Amino acid sequence: MLRIIAGAARGRRLVTPRGRTTRPTSDRVREALFNIIGTLVPDSLFLDLFAGSGAVGLEALSRGARRAVFVENNRQALACLAANMRATGFAARGRIIALEARRALATLAGEGESFDLVFCDPPYRQDWGEAILPAVIPLLAPGGLVVLETASSEVGPAIPGLEITTTRVYGDTALNFYERAGGLAGGVYDLD
């Protein structure tokens, strides 16, 4: 069972969809992620793409993110996500967009949204990074950071307008960190 690792909702258990339609980011990988980006989280605007149960975005809210937007279109995952938002007490600081990721990104861009941190956890081995990351660029705030979760056997795609600054591998999972080309983040999260 997944849980919130730290912050205001520390220890709160999260419900996850049954079966293999979603693949939750493990506690170990989430802990590593937030150890790397921790100083960027407080007061940030966080986008959780392919959110599933919402574990990553809820972890960000627990650690002080100002607001999180969750994008998911699987019905079972959406039910878990809504339940988890209520259980953690973060419903007022979160928004669920129940659309396919590309449509959701177009909607957010049309609304003029901007995010400091974007976490993207698409299905592995389906080239979603190449399809999604270009649409994320217009939503990045100055100094914004994008993290793409992939299988460790995959290589984070090269995306015009984004620079991959580091990749971290945790078992069968890799976290690929991107910033806007010529960006301001300066790798402050890079522990290499």
C-alpha cells in the first residue's frame, strides 16, 4: 500500500486502482524524487501528468506545494485520486482534469496556466515522453523543472526546447530531469 512519506499528511495511506491498468510510483522512487527536488516544492505550482492515484502530486501538497493539478483519464484511477484528495485533506488545493494528457495540456495552456514543477509518469515503452513533453514547455514557469519517469531501460528523449540535466535510476525505474533550454534552474536539484 502506498502512503504519503513526509509533510502535513505524513503516513496517510493511499488507495490505488486494482489490476495493472496503472503503475504507481513506489514509495522508494517518490522519496528519492523529493529528496532531489525538495527545496523547489514549497509554495510551488505542481502538475502531475498521468497521475493515477495522485501519490506524487499529493506528496508535493503534503510538502508545501501551493496547488497541484492532476491529469488522469482512467475511471478507476480517478475514483482513487478523488478519494485520496479527500482523505489527505488537500481537495481545496488540488484540481483533477479527467482528460487524455494532450487534451488536458491544451486546456491548461488555453487557460494561461503555468507550473514550477511537472511530473510526468506515462505508460512505459510507448514513447509518451516525445509526444507529451513539447506540449509541457509552454506551461513551464521561468526556472521550471520537468521530471519524466520511464523504465530504466529507456533513454529520456531529446526534446527541442528542453535540456535533460540528469537521469537517476532506481531498480527498473528512471527519473529524467529536464529544464527549459537556457533555463534559470541551474541544476540546483542536480546532486551529481
